[in-house]
Amino acid sequence: MRSLIDIHDFSVEEIDSLIAVAGDIIKNPEKYADKCKRKKLATLFFEPSTRTRLSFEAAMLELGGSVIGFSEASSSSAAKGESIADTAKVISAYADIIAMRHPLEGAPYVAARNASIPVINAGDGGHNHPTQTLTDLLTIAQEKGRLNSLTVGFCGDLKYGRTVHSLIAALARYTGIKIVLIAPEELKLPSYIKKDIIKKNGMEYSISEDLEAALPELDVLYMTRIQRERFDDPEVYERLKDSYVLTEEKLKEAKSDLAILHPLPRVNEISVKVDNDPRACYFRQVAYGKYIRMALILRLLEEADGTPLREDRSSLIVNEIKCKNRRCITTTEQELDQLFRVTDAEKGVCRCIYCESKANR
């Protein structure tokens, strides 16, 4: 069964194809109005969401399909202790495709291993958010006219920002991409992403703590909020929350065709006065999200074959190591096998296939 759990589940050619279909949907929406007639999307949102959940629902409705599901864990049988595996099997009897958001990392992957319908990861903790990445890529393609030869700045929470991690992984497969990492020391990009993605793919990159100094060279600026929900210590959050605020004054030295993106929700990291600047793309970005999810739903339904996702365990370490990440799905679903892979860039280091946390064998 084809699902989308990680952006690497799709090749560059497949991503480009999705972007092309989304572009055609934007130009010819009537052509797609009945493509999903009598099909049902189940939105399983164990964590609050506005844009992502409504974007999926709007996408399915505009394709002529229908939507079932829930918007919080307390509205589901998870409140009674039902496992993700059992939830996925049950929903497979009611719907044709699943979009799942969950606070625990790896939950959508577990669902895909047990569902007999496609599963789309709509965000799992601080781990992955591949449909936001597809949204970001479509936005850049539409606003800049290309996905190659760009300097992209990532600013804010680069440590916990799943949208940042996924977009860097996607851009690494295009040519001529330079990235600028703008963050305070406490929120810098995890070292394994720099090793396994940036350095492994030979991407040019630089590190800065100064947004204003970095702005003039950027073609794309990807702003993120400092996420209160990712901090164990509220005092650390309070100290870091206003690290970067994009204002009209700071944009004076930026390129006239800069594209400013933000996965939203915004708190105060972008002044509302910037909203009227033609370079502000983040509300157009919301609309692009609906179109790329329409293209993705169509693709996965076309390839649905009724069999759960199965991993190749020949290269995995099974039940020899225990994941210590308290946000990993294995901490609550005890019956799950502990599965680790050995990374190429970090000799002797293993990473949990559910959450990417590292451990030594």
C-alpha cells in the first residue's frame, strides 16, 4: 500500500508530478470536481489543528468526496485506550484514505503498517509534516517559478520545527540550493539533519543568529514560530519566544522578489504590517496547501491496493535497543517492536525508525 509518511516516500519526479497536477487544479478546478465521488477521507486528528485539518477536508470536498473523522483525541476511542494499530484497522472499514495528526512521533507510520487504505501523515510531534512540505514546494514553485538555484533562509525554531526538517530534506534533492540557518543556539538545527541530509547531499549552507544580516541574500525566507508546546521548561520558552520578529523596517534591504513563507499559525514573529507587502506569501501558501493535498489524495487513491505498509527488516535492528524518546509512539504502545536502523553518516549510531531518535548499540 502506498502511503505518505515521510517526504522521502516520493521521488523528485513524483513530487514534480504532484506539483504539476496541483497547478492544473488551480487553473481548471471544474475538471476535478467529481474525481473522488463516493470516496471518503477520514481525518484522525489527535492533536489540535486548523489549517491542516480544514485543508484536507476542503480538498476532499472539492474533489467530490466526503469526510468523516474527529478533531481531538478525546473524541475518539483513544480516550478509552485503543491503540493506533487497532484504530487504523477499524477506520479501514469505514473510509478510503486516512489523514492523521498525532502528538507522538511515529504514530502515522504505525497506522500505515496496519491500515488497508492509504495513510497520510498530517504531522507527528516534532518529527515530520510531509504535506506541509509539499505545500511549501508548490508555493515556492508558483511564486519563484522554479525549485532550483535558490538561496533559502530558515528562521526561528529549527530544532523542533518539523516543517523545517521536512523542507530541507526535500530541497536537498534539487540542484543549486543554498540554505541559511538562522536560529538561537538553543534552537539550532539538529546535528543529524546536517550530517544525514545537508552534508551528505553536498548542500551549501551557512549559520547565522542575525536575521537582518542574512536577509539581502535570500530568495526565500521561511519563518517559523517558537513553539510553546515543544518546551518542557516554560522559562526557556519565554526567553526565546521573541528571538526573531520580521518587520517592514528589516525588509528594506531584502530582495524585491523575496518570497516570505510561514507554515502558520503566526504568533508575533511576523509583524501584521508585513501582510500587505507583495512579498508576503503565507496566506497564499494556505490556499496552495489545499491544491497540493487534492493532487496527493488523487495519487494515493489511484495506487491503493488494500495491503498495509510493510518495512524491509533485513537491514534493521529488532528489539535489541529501546527508544528513550518520550515523544516516540513506542513509549505508549508497548506491543510495538523496537526497530532501529544504522545511519551512514554517524558510525555506530542507530536511529529509531519511528521517531529518528538516536541510540548506541
